[in-house]
Amino acid sequence: LVAPVMMRQRRLLLQHCSLRYYTHRLHVETTRIALHNDMLSDTVTNLEQQVSKLQSIEQQLQSILTSQGMHIDTFQSLLHENQTTIQEIKKLQMGEAMTSILTSILRVDH
């Protein structure tokens, strides 16, 4: 009669230890998730501030373009064309530099 009671108490103790272990694990995981949540919140706040700054810059640019009688789409098109032109100039400069180097090498060889 005593053995079944002891077995039951032992099983309850083991379950209690197991429950304590899982409670601790949940607490550790909750703390970890809370830290990640704080980091993500800080990142979101930072991104929101950057978006706000970009919107302000965009509005200022729009007002400058409007005062000069230009539309944002036209300006973007000109920026794209300018970038393409700059890339072409860099290629031409690289070609000129290579030509100059090769010419110098050929002169030294003769």
C-alpha cells in the first residue's frame, strides 16, 4: 500500500522537475525573443526616420524642379542619361589610358 503512494509521489516530483525545466526554457526563449524584438523595433524606427528624411528631400527636390519648370520624370530621365554618359566617359578614359600605356611600352621596345 505504501509503494504505490511512493511511486505516485515520485512521478509527481519528476513531473514537477520536468515542468520547472520547461518553464525555465520558455523563460529563456521569451527573453531571447524579447531582445530580438527590441532590435527589430530599433531597426524599424531607424528605417522610418530614413524614409521621413528621404520624403523631405524628395519634396524639396520636387519644389526646386517645379520652380524651374521641370517635372520629376524629366529630371529622372536626365539623371539616367547623365549616368550613362558618365559610364561611357569612364570607358573612353580607360581606353585612352590603355592606349597611352601600350604606346609607351612600344616606344621603350624600339
